[in-house]
Amino acid sequence: MSRGVYIDGIECIGCGSCEEVCPEVFRLNDETEKAEVIKPEGGPEKLIEEAIGICPVECIHWEE
């Protein structure tokens, strides 16, 4: 069973790193210039973990 993932939109700086690593779960919203989760139920956990690890402001989290 996969875990859910979310982005703290207040903290996000819109660098786009998460989208580069895992575009099936994250994308940069052109209007808000911040990343958003397009698949909240998650996806490849290894790629999500990589996105979490490279986020410069640590705004990506697992939903428990």
C-alpha cells in the first residue's frame, strides 16, 4: 500500500526539482509558481523519497 504525499505550499519556492525527479507525482503550477502534487495517493516511493531529499526547503512530506 502506497503512502500519500503532500507539499507545504507556503514553504515551496517553486524550484521544480521535485517535478524533474518524479513528474508523475509533482508538477510546477504556472499560475502559483509553486509545485503541487498531481497524484496525492503517491507513486514510486523511491522517486518520491529522492524528491523529498533534494527539496531545498524540505516542504515535501509523507501523509501518515
